[in-house]
Amino acid sequence: MDKTKLIIEFVVYLVAYIAWRVLITAKAKYHLNIIQLNEYDNNKYRDWIKNNFSKAYSPVNEKTDSKTPLVMTDRAKRLLATYLNIYRGLVTVVILAILCFTNYRISIYAGIIFLLIALFMQPQMMIVANAINLPKEKKINMRFYTSAQEKIRRLKSESGLKVIGITGSFGKTSVKFFTSTMLDEKFRVQNTPSSYNTPMGLSKVINNELDSSREIFLAELGAYKPGEIHEVASLVQPDIGVITAIGPTHMQMYKTIENIMKTKYELIEDLDENGTAIFNYDNKYVRELADKTTKKTIRYGTKDFMKLDYYAKDIEVSERGSTFTLVSKEKGSIECTTKLLGEHSVQNLLASVAIGMELGMSLEEVKDKIEKIESVEHRLNLIEGQGGVIVIDDAFNSNPVGFRAALKVLSQFKDGKKIIVTPGMVELGEMEEEENYKVGKEIAKVCDYAILVGIKRTEPIRRGLLDSKFDEGRIISVRSLNDATSELGKITAPRDVVLFENDLPDSYEE
């Protein structure tokens, strides 16, 4: 009987161990996806753990509607292997130790208890594995980076490649894609895909896609802290540098606006002595940088016309797009029409105009291209929804300036109810609660309904709405985007306008 019991206990332990291996492997890919989304940065990953405690420490794999699913790159494969080997090695050592220092029956139960404890150690193991792999990854990345840097240098020397670097707190992706359309008939253009704005992302495009047939390389340059623009600028070696706008984004990393200004200005500092610096003179922080540079400077905007090289005046904005008069200080003026929504879109267009005309395009060529430029995905896209509902997709991560610009666009629609679906803004550091409260008050001026995604996170927006005397019955708080979509079906009618403002990445889901 005793022997039979021992055999049963061993079988139970074996089944528990096999189940543990399956759960660990499945959950490992979940954590691998999260750390990949956080650019393999342990500090960012720790922030995610802090903000998503239940998801991080759940013993079972979480199913998410990830907008960016796990990509099993070579780096991801190496990290997964290290993670699993550490885990399995640790468990093996502990189980053997238990067997050596306890009797058989105690060791069986102790082993099962340890396996259960180990299930909750997965985030820490991922941090350890990532730290172990970091020196090797740095060496691999440096070789990849150096190869891309040398290729750019060779193409500039041998083929006359011109490089345009674009940075800013917001607007840089739109300007990049607008400029790609602006130049694509006159020049052979290579631009970086969305979100390929880090050293490794840029290196990948340069090494794998850029070749001697290209005349222009459009590079979006991203950063989270001082010094990082220097790193990407040193890689791409820009001839033209553009700063689109500066504002409070990623404040938990930057801490101050001054740090953001310093970081973005690194692009201008790294321009060749014959390089051209292009500034959005409407933005007060960018204006300050423009006024201090000694490089060849081009200024664009929609006010202070006497100080500008390119500007738009007589701007008329509607739900169908915008019209304006484009003025070049040296080449005259021309009437333009665009399908893009909002005055801030005209501002982004001016950056592309400045680039195109500095590269030799005429006013007529620029006008023609402005008419053809389409909005960038998830950045104030106008979509015909179900049942005659109009959808404005501004789901890309939001900031205070962009949020208010989107509300202004929404206010220009005259027919039907105006409804906003939003989880609010993140990555604003200490400003986050206050800024979300402020946009709550702004929403109250424009919208008939507010659907807030995330019960706890959107509380400041709710307070802003209620303090503005917004009807509480028209504030709908939900836990997910799917729930928001269900609620929309109950309140929308033909010609209603729905603004989807910000769609948080998985790392911020409640």
C-alpha cells in the first residue's frame, strides 16, 4: 500500500512537472512579446510589470489582441533559449537539492510547491535572461550598425545619395510619409517603414533595402532620452534635418521639456557644415531652437509670416479637407487643396513642401503632390463606418497637442452626434493625470458622448467631464476596445461621427 502510494505520488509529481514545462514555455512567449515591444529594455519592461501586475504574474498565458505580435527574430530566439535554459537549470538544481536533503515523500511535495512558486518568477527570469544576453547582443548590434553606417557613407560618396533626417515629439511619421509622396515622381526615394526609427530598425532598412539606385533616403529618427538622436544621426548622416514639433511626450523618460529640446536638437548639431536645418516655427519650443542655430536654416509655419521661408495663409478647414494659399518667400504663391483633415495637417504638409522645394521642386509640382497626399494610417484617417457612421481613426498614441487637434477636427463636422472613444494619454510622467483632466474638459466642449476605455486609467478624464457639467449619463466607461465597440452600436445613427483617439499598446491594457 505504501509502495503504491509512493508510485502515485511520483506520477502526480511527473504530471505536475510536465504541465509546468508546458505553462512555462507558453508564458515565455507572452513575456518575450512584451519585452520585444519594450525594445528589450529591462527598465521599460519593469515599468510594464509595475503597470500590469496581474498579467505579469499570472501563471497562465494571457491572450491579448496584440497590435504588434511576437516576431521570432534571431534575437528573440536567443533570448527565449536563454530564458528556458535558466529556468530549467534552476528547477533541476533545486529539485536535486530537495531530493538530497529530504526523504522521498517530503521531496515530492516540496518539489510540487517549488514548481508552483517558480510559475510566479517568470518576469524576473526574463529580466535575468535579457541581462545575460545583453553583452552578446550589443556586439551583434554594433557589427550591424557599423555595416549600415559604412554603407550610407559609401552611397553618399559614390552615388550622391541625399539623406533627410526627421525628428520631433510628434508629426515625424506623417511628415516622412507626406514627403515620400511629395518626392516619389521626381526622385527615387527609399523611406523607413513605420516605427523603424531606432538604431537597429534603421540599420535593418539600410543593410537590407537601401541600394545605389536610390537618390533620397528618408529616415525617421526616434529617441527616449538625450544622446539617442546623436546615435541615429551618426548612423544615417543626414544632409537635411527636420524638427517637426516638440511637446510633452515620453515624459516618464525625459522628465523635462528641456531634455526633449536638447535631444531633438542633436539632429541639427550632427548636420554637415553644408547641411540644411528645417524648423516648424509655429511650435514655441522648436522656434527657440531655430533661433539659436548657426546652420543654414529654413523656417515654415502658419503665422509670423515675415520670419518664414514657407507658409500657409487663408487656411480653410472642413470635414472634407483643407484649402490654403502656399507661399514661398523666393518663388511666390499658389492655391492648394488637400484631403487631409485639420490645420495641424497643413502644418505637417509645409515641412514636406520645404523639403521638396529645397530639392528643386516648383510650386506647381508641389501643388500637384499636395492634392495626392493621403493621410497616414491611424492618424486622422476618415473612414466610412457601418450604418452610415463616420469614423475618424486617430488611434496612434496620443499627446496633448495631437489630442486637441483631433477634437478640433471633430468639431468641424456639422451633422449627427459627436462621440469620442479614448483610453486617454500615457507616458506623460507627472503631467499625465493633469493633462487627462484637461482633455476631459475639452471633450465636454465638443462631444455628445464620451466612451472611456479603462475604468481606473480614465478617471481624470471623467472628472474633467463632470467638472464641465457634462451629462454623466453620456459618459460610458468600459474595460476594453471590444466593449467600446459594443456600446457604440447602441448609441450611433447614420451621419454620427466617432473619433477613436489613441489606442494604447498592450503594455497599458487594464
